[in-house]
Amino acid sequence: MSELESAATAIREGELVVYPTETVYGLGANAVDSDAVERVFEAKGRDRSKPVSMAVPSVPSALDYVRATDREREFMAAFLPGPVTVLCQRRDVVPDELTAGEDRVGVRVPDHDLVLRLCERAGTPITSTSANVSGSGSVRRIDDLEPSIREAVAVTIDGGETAGTESTVVDVSSGTVHRRGARADEIEAWLEAR
């Protein structure tokens, strides 16, 4: 079984995996499985009041999990796949654990073939949060993973060194950039022009 298949199987079985993206290494689990999401928070030592985003293989697949306005869809068409997280109204299938009880969820379509294939093979959105202990720096190389993260995951996919710039988090409905990252200037220009 390939590393990718092993990771997809682990996600389907509620386990955690580490995967590379075009930004930093991510910690992946089935984003619509409350127990799996809970394991992500435990592994990271993350405050439960801080939501986690989800990665999907395409914009059309995202629409199974979120209700996107016309403006949000236009934005997604312009910036996804890419290092951008878009906050959208979640559908009922998205658990409270992922969103910290909020009605919006961050959606990511990474510009990285391996992650897109992982999402497709797992058959579910996967959590999109950095593979680190909360409060410590993002991981760009597998060798830099903290021991506690290594121990918490079933499969680690080594994709070499990643670019390191985190995704820009944007709420298109309010025109708010919550975290400046990759392509932030371009995103702000788009929001101002519309």
C-alpha cells in the first residue's frame, strides 16, 4: 500500500496524519468526524475555542459542506486552489468541534497535488491546521516535527521542505482578512474592488 493510500485509510478510520501543503505541514483527520477532530485538538494542545479549517479537493466539493454566497463563489474561483482559507457558512454535517460552535468554517483547497489526492482518496474533508503544538512555530520539514505530534499520528507523508508562508484567512462576506499570509495584498485588492 502506498504512503498516500495508508494516509487515506488512516483518515477514514479516524486516525491522524501529517501531510505537506504549499504552505507548511498540516495535521489531518476526518474533518466531519467529531472524535477525530477532538484528537487533532488533543495532539496540538489547542484551545477548543479556536476553530480548525478543513481542506477539500475542489471548490465544487466544498459546496457539499458549506453554503457559499455568489460573492464567496466568485472569490473561490479567483483564488482556489491556493494558499487561502475562506470562511463560509457551514452545513449541518460540519461538527461543532471543528468550528468551536461558530456558524462559519474555514475552507481550503490547497495548491498541492498530493493533498488534493489525499482528500479525494479519503473521501472526506480533512482538517487543515499546522502540524505543530499550539504556540510553537509551523513545520516546514518532517525532521522538525515535535515528538508528541509524531507519536499522535498514524502516517507521516514526507513531501520535502515546504514554502513556509501560511495561508491568508479571509471572510469574504464582511471583507475581513483575519490573518495575512500568502497573496494577502492581491486578496485585499480583490475585496476592495468588489
